[in-house]
Amino acid sequence: MQPSTIEVVTFKLNKTATTDQLAATNEAMSAFLLEQSGFIYRSLSVDENNLWHDIIYWKTPEDMTKAGEQFMQSEVGKSIMALVDDSSATMRKMTAFSEAYHETEAA
């Protein structure tokens, strides 16, 4: 099996955005991702410094790139980006070195 491509986006909300506003985008974001080729898994978390970590697993780097382009054009993408402090945002792409799956998740 080919190793997954991992997209890690970190950001802070802008001064006028709220956690509730970000939470309101979750359903639309999940629907968007489920339509994307190669999507595997996403988690969104926040740390003690109010830095958000959006971690998405893809089957291939090409899947990640194509979905990213579509995200920036989508309504949900525009909604989320309006909440983000642009100066705090970073995006990294990684290839999984090692992966372990729960038996029921690997199928």
C-alpha cells in the first residue's frame, strides 16, 4: 500500500471570528471532503495557544493538490478563509513514514 499524504494546516482565527463560526462550517467541510477523490481522514483540533491544527490524510499528493484547488474556489473554503488570520496560516505536506490502522478502519 502506498503511504498516505498528510496535509497539515495551522492557523489562528482572526480577531472578529469566533469558535462557533468555525464550528458552523464543519458539516459543509465534511461534505466537501467526502466528495474529494482520495480523501481518507480529517481532524480539526485547537491547542492551548488557540492555534488550530487541520490535519487531512489523502491517498496521493495529487489528490491533495486537486482538492486544495477546489477548496479555494468552494463556498465552504471562502467561508473558512474569511475566519482565518492569514498571517498565522501555514500549510505543510508530508508523506507518512509509518501508519497503523485499527482492523475495522483498514478495510
